[in-house]
Amino acid sequence: MHNSSCIICLTADIERRETREVKLLRALAKSFRAILLRLRHKAQSGVLRAFLSMLDTRYHHLAARAPEAIIVHADGQVIFANPACAAIFGADSPDRLVGRPVLDLIHPGSRAAIARRLQLSADLVDTSFHKEQLVAVGGGVVEAEVAMIPFTNLAGRQRGAVLIHDITAYKQMEAALRASEHRFRSVVEHSYDGILLIDSDGVVIYWNPASERITGLKQHDAVGRPIWDVMAQSLGRPATAQIAQILKAEAFRWLGETDANWTGRWVEQVFRRADGRQRIAQVLVLPIQTETDDIGCVIIRDVTEQRQTQQALEKRSRALQSLHEVMLEVGAELSLTALLGHIAERATALIDADKGGSIFLYHPGKHVLRLEAAYGVGAPHIGMTLNPGEGITGRVFETRQPFFVNDYPGWDRRIAFPDKITFSAVLAVPLLQQDQALGVLLLFASNDQRIFTDEDVWLATMFAAQAVNVIVNARLYQKLEQHSERLEEAVRARTAQLQQAKERTETILNSSPDAILLLRNDGAIDAFNPAFSKFFGHRLDDVYGQTPVMLVDPVHATDFSRVLRVALEQGEPGQLEVTAWRQDGTTFDAGVAFAPIARNGAVTGVICTFRDISSLKEVERMKDVFVSNVSHELRTPIASIRLYHDLLMRSPDNSRRYMEHLQRETDRLQRIIEDLLFLSRLDQEQTTLRCSPVDLNELAAQYIADRVVLADQRKLRLSFEALPGLPLMELDRGLIGQALSILLTNALNYTPAGGKVTVRARADSADDQWWAGLEVNDTGPGIPLHEQPRLFERFFRGSTARESGMPGTGLGLALVKEIVSRHGGWVDVISTGVPGEGATFCLWLPAGAPDCT
């Protein structure tokens, strides 16, 4: 079928594809072919023909096993194809290709060129490989290199061989490499770090945009120059010398043979940009080995802002620690006068105000600010007064905002100072208790190098906030002392009156709200006032002649007897708190006071007073619970702030992420404090209702419209069912809107995707009163029955809230209850506790106008 000359040519082209080798093999093939032709003419015997047939069979077998695709064609028709060719074209066997026109296997765009090459004579043939596109049996495109070789077989017929090398995978790799190179270049071009490349001579060959931004040097000023000349303009000569020592090492042998102090690690360096600004950078020098050359890579990272942020955090941390220590020291002082002087002195030291500090307190009766304490400047003028709005002190008192002046002599609103002005800078911060200004703290400085800054304002404000608590506590202690003194004086006066007249004593006893017992000098009960029977339920016959220890719990009996004995034997008054027993077995908390009755220096009896302090104890208990809850809620964000501060100290490269966490925890802390302050104002009725006619339908529709986008994002259905004919109601629109917003937010947060939140306007009548309200219903997990009684407790968060991981403080529903209560209404909660059946909250408000004063 095919002769040996064809197989030799094909084999030669498979094993050698370089042009020079192809030409040599083609010449050898021609010579061998001539020999075979001569042998054919001389073949007279069957032996020679058998030998030629054997050669043709062997080379045919070799072509079939060749790894390259081989096609033999005659007049453009395929007459032979090996298995490798069938694999390229996706044919199940080579016979599928035999008989097909060669051009059918060629992509239409390449057929014209292939047709010309098929018609070339043997002398003019181009045996080199060309990249062409072929068409597979299934219609797919095959990228290949194709060589065309014409030859004449033993029968003298013209034939052609086509060698095919599949380069589809190569083309795919080449495209992937180009895409990878493009991505790498894009990353480098948009890198936040400066990246520059240097050849083996230390000459800059690449300078990315970030390098321009960090150093201030343009690309055309850096590329083509030695790195040590370029970097000397910014990093300075010492640092440049270290880099040059590494970069000039022979063949960039970075490790072992050179000083590699700079390689493989970041080194921080202060440098100056081309515009003169000083910055802080981290520099990393790395080798990059390629097949043809060794290059160096220098990475420059600007960490100026990170270092400034770190220094600011460290400074604030030190300031807060110092502030804590100062407050512990100051808080130990109970005398208000001494305390104010101590605060002025410690504030001066903390803020480094070299000329001292002063404290003005507001006296509402006279509507003036009085200088109560001073350290340094102003000490001789304690007692001077200023009007609100006068000078820096009056301005800060009225605006409740800190203020500082670093050129006080030139400030146009300064006041006439009693002495010559010896200071140049003044910082004033208000002393605020909630929204009420108690006074102003002033600090003075004179050094030309000491000017007040925003950081000083922050620290002074923090100090003032803590100082207010200490001042308030000292005032309360002072009032308690005064009250105690007045009480003791009253007891002494009553004792004298008892000595003068029994009738007057009985009048006093009968009119006193406290239970008062008259004890003999042996401690036995002799008489008591009507309030005693009211408190204890005893008649005189029941307790006459008995000691009052029978009235207290046995736990306190020993202390009670001891204080009574001191009053009887030493004539010293005494006080204590006990649990008192009534005749019916119930108990109450009581404060007991013993006042001895003396005559001629001898104790003749004791006035024993029992005061019901149950309400005070309950308030104290509630205060302890409240402080415990607040401490627990504040501890979490504070702990998180300290954690991320430590993480920021250890890993400044992640400062952005850590600062985001710090911001979120700070916001959470602020929300807790703001909610607590708002609840406190509601508790103390310091929040005035600003009532106006409100359409509940319109109010609810507005809040629904504001949250439609959020509901769509969470794949929830949010709807509103208005109640036609609902009249206008006198309400505080802002507070009722806040309550509705809290309920809507809870419903949207805890309803899973695909659920529904519905708001309805409601109306009803009860107890001859007409009520209207808004109902918020969801299809969330519901509220367990055992948790529903505690829903409106402050800081209470149910199991659903805790398990969902949703942020919250547990103050929302408490705020709702307080707001609705201030309007004279209430909140209903309906939930079966079954997941999926959700919960319903309804705000009920009276139709009549509430007390808006």
C-alpha cells in the first residue's frame, strides 16, 4: 500500500523538527529513495520483491506506532492515518479519516494556505511546521503545528505526508500564563506597598505607583538609576549603605555569604519624602531568581499612621490608668472643701498645667458661679463670683462644652483678673451630672512650649466626669452628716423636754411617725407612743416591763443589747439597723436609735426609736442589682476594647480590622450608656412629654416605609393594616415612635427569612375608657412562657436572643414599657412559646390627653 521511502521521510520528520535537521533527513531520504528505485528496476527475482515488501511492512508498522499524528494523502484524499492522528481528531479509529478530503480536516480560515502547500512540487516544498487550526470529527477546533512533505512511492505515484503536532494544551497554558502575568501586574500596580525591582547591578528596573506615593519620587526619576542613589534621597545614607551591601553581593547570593541582616525580615526606618515630610516605613529586601538572571525586590510599607495610632492609644491607656489612680486617691476624701482643693491640685498635675487650676460651682439660689477651690493661680481669690456667660468659665457653663484658649491675653472676651495675668493658656471643661452643669474646672499654663490640645481636652473631660461623681458623693455625705447632727440635736431637745414635762413628752411621742419607746434605767419598757402599736401591733400590757430585745430578730439581739447597754451605762447614744418582729410574726427592716435621758449626770432612762427603713433597704437592694447588671453589661465591651488594644499593639498590620472592632465595641458601650441615661431620666420624671395631635395610622405607615428595604434584604414580608376612622391622639410623637421602632427592630431581627411581620392599628374600650394602640406581630421563634414575666426587666435577654447571636443590651423593652407608662398606657405580650407561631406586642394608649407636664 505504501512504500519504504514514505515511511523513512515520515519517521525522520517525527524525530527531528528543526529546519536544519529536516533538510538533512530529506536529503538522506532522497538518496535512499534513489537506491530503492534502482533496486526496483533491477529486481528480476521474487527474492528482491519479497525483501522490499518486508521493508515496506516494517516502516508501515513504525508509522502506526509513532507518537506524532501522520496522514498520507493522494490527490488531496486521505489514504492513511495512524492512531495518534485519530486521537487528535477525536475519531474512534484511523479508518474514520481514510477517504476524507484533507481540506475537510482544516479550519475554514486556514484552508486556502493549506491548499497551496498541497499543490507545491517536491523541489519547492516547505517542510517546516506552521501553526494551523484543525477541525475535529465532533466539530471542535484543534490547535496544531502542521508540516507537509510530498514524495513519490515505488510505483511512481505522487503522494503527500502531513505531520501534525497537537499544541492545544500549550496554547491554553500560554493564555493562562498571560492572564496570570496580567493579574500579577494588576496586583503590583494597585498594591498599597511600594514595590521596586533591581537588576544584578542594583539598577532600578521597575517602580510601582505606590513607590511614588510613599517616597514622592516619580517613576522616571527612579528607573534606570542605582537603588542606593535613589534611596539615599529618602531613607538616608546609613540605611542605604546597608541595602547596598546586600544588593552588590555577587550574583545576589543573599544567604550565608553576605550580611543578611536586612533579608527576610521587615526593618523599620524613619525617612523623609521628596517634599520634605518625615514618614516611618518598613523595608523588606528579597531575592528573586529567574532562569536568565537574578533580580532583587525591595518592598516599602508606610506605617506612619499605624505608629501614630499606636502611640495615641498607648498615651490614652497611660492617661486612663493615671486617672484611675487619681480618682482612687481623691475619692478617699469626704470633706467637700478639702475634696475640691484636692481635685484642683490633682487635675493640675494630670494635665501638666504649670500655673494651677480652679473649680467654680454653680449656686442656683443666687444664679452665680463661685470660686470654691484653687491651686496655684486664683488661690488668694476663693469666694469670687461670676455670672453665667461671663468669661471662659461662664461660656463653658452655659454651652456645657469644653473650651481652651492658648493666647488668653489676646482673647477679646477675657475678664478683668484681680491680679496681673501670669498665664497664657486656659483650658475649661464643664462638671456635668447627666444634663445638669454643676460647675467648671479650669486649668492654666504659662510655658510658651505648653499649649493645650484636643488630647488635653479629652483627658480633662474624663477627669471632670469622674470628679463629678466624687463631688456628688461628698455633698451627699455632707448632707447626711448635717441630717445626723440635726437628728441628734432633736433627740437631745426631746430628752430635755421629757425631763421638763410629761405632757409635752406624750404630745411629741403621739405625733411622731416613728415607734418610740421609753425605757427605764434597767432597760425595761416603760411606755411607748401610738406609732409603736401601728408598727408592731402590741398593746402596753403585752410588753410592759420587758426588754425591747424581744422586738428584734435573734440574729441582731446581741448587737441590740450591746448598744442599749452602752447607752444605759455610759450615757452614749447609739444607732444600728435590725430586722424587727411584729406581733403577727411578720418582719420589717428598722433603724434603731438610742438616746439616753440624763439627770444630774446620771442616766435615768433611754428613748428608743424604731424607724421603718424597708423602703430604703429595697431601694438599696435595687441599686445593688442595678449596679451589678450595669457592671456585667459594661464589662464585656470594656474587655473587648482591652483585648483589641492588646492585639493592635502586637499586630499593627491588622490595625484597620482591630480599629473596626474597637469602634463597634465603643458604639455598643455608648448605646448602653445612652439607654441607661434615658431610662434614668424617665425614672426620675426628668423627661417632659412634648405632646401633639398624632395619627397612629400615619405614624405606623411612616416607620413601615422606612424599613421596607431592610425587610426585603432579609427576605421578610412587612405589612401594615390601618384602622380607618382612628382619631388623633395627644402623644409625644418622638417617644411613641421610638417605642414602635424598638418593637419593629426586634421583630425583623428574630424572624427568619421567609417569615412575615405585620403591624396593625387597634382600638378597644375597657373600664369606661376608650383605648387605641399599635400591634406588632411576627412569625419568629416566639417567647417561652417562663420568660415572659421577665421581658421588661432591664438587661434581661431571653434564650432566643442569646442563641441567635444578635447584638443587644436587654434595655429595649424596658424603654418601651417606661415610654408607654409615661403616657398612661401599658404593653400586652402574646406568645404561645411554640417556634414559628411568633409573638405579638401591643401598645395600648388612652384616648384622653396624658399629663404632658
